[in-house]
Amino acid sequence: MKLFILLGLFTNLLAFGSTLNSNTGRGFDKNEIDIYISSTDCSGAGFSTATFRDLVEDAVDDYWNAVPTADLKLNVKGVSNIDIAGKTHNDILNDGLVPANAILAGCNQSFASPTTLGGAVMSCTGNTCRAVLIINSGASSQMPNQDRDTQIAVIAHEVGHAIGLGHTEISHNLMYFNISGKTQNWLGQDDIDGVSYLYPHDEPALGCDFLPLLGSMGAIKDISDDDDDMSGGFMISILAGVLLSLLFFTPTKIFKSFI
Ligand SMILES: [Zn+2]
């Protein structure tokens, strides 16, 4: 028992399933999202950059692209020449290294907690979102100690954050906040509900058509932040989250999470 516990525990989420993030609204505007792979060395995480790309591809194919009730297609691109060495998630976003409406995935040693497995930050300005996902390649990273399936699950968990999902308190889900000892390699109902809500097959207009959808979303809550550094979560009901998303004209909003 060690190392993989998210520091910000949300004890008041016990009765709920999926969490979303009201700050980043309903996630990416498009249902087809490119994932670029950073060229930064991943060897400290236990694999080459090329292997990291394959792991990301397995993560999206095995998990998020495989949900029949969601219209989501994550496309993993080749290794790019984007170097994220020494940069935090926010540095990467602020430096403009992530293309619009895309996710950048890479490895580096920017983690405040040396044993953290990885983290993801999503940022949206208006309808334009960007996300960055980093796997810890520092000397104390626990990624090299994981088997391949667990590494894929960790990456898939971070991809879940990068597409707008928060944590769930229900352990039978990929987005459970603690993966210590977790061997599950499938999505749970909360994961499926969350991604299906964010990326529905038929995008309803924000009007009367939207109300029936709410009826099926009783297990989903909104959260505004999801960060190691937080001592508590600011959480509001899904209805309030929807109302907030209607007031969506605020500047850049950021969603952070570290596994
Ligand atoms: Zn997480």
C-alpha cells in the first residue's frame, strides 16, 4: 500500500458516481480528438517514447474508443517534436505547445510529488479546449514497477481526465481516485456514463432536448477542481453545472488532476 493515492479525497462524493468538471464544461467541442505524443524521453517511466506512443494507443483503443454509447474517437498521432522536459502542465499550456482541440501526452519529471504516476490538466477558452497528460519519468516514479496492463490503465485514467472526467468514489471504475492494487482493465458504469454524457452520439441542443438527458445523469456530479493540492472539492450538482455551462463565456478555465 503506498504511493498511488490521490491526495485530494472527496469524502462528500460517496453517494455519487462519475464526476465531471464544471470549469471545462462539456469537454472538447469535437468528438474526434487528436493526441500528440511529446518527444521528451520516457525512459524514467520504464519505456521508450515510441513504446509510450503504443501504450497511449492501447489505452484509447481498449478503453475510451470502445464505448458504444459514446461518440468519441481519440486519434493517437506519431511522436512529434514537442519537447516538454522540465515543464509543468501549466507551462506547457501557457507556452502554446498544445494544438487547439487536441491533447498532448508525454513524460517528464515536473511532479511535485516524486512518486506520482501521472497527471492531466485540461484547459478551455470558450469552445476551444486543450489538455496535457504527463507520465512521471522521474527517478522515483512508480511507473517502471507496473506491468504493461497497469501502465496502460494509468495512461487511460489520465486520458479520462484529459477528456473532461473527474474521479469516482466507486472502485469498479477506471476513474476511481486510487489505483493502488487495481487490476481492473475495463471501464466501469460511471466511466461509461461520464464519457457518454460528454460525447453523446446525438448532441442535444441546450434547450428542451437537454432535459431528458439530465434524467439519465443522476449518477454524475460536477466538480470544479480535482487536484492533489486540494484539501477539499468544490462540488455542485449536475443541474447547477449545466446552468454554469450555459454561462460559458468566461475566460480560460483549467481542470487539473493527478492520479
Ligand atoms: Zn485521477
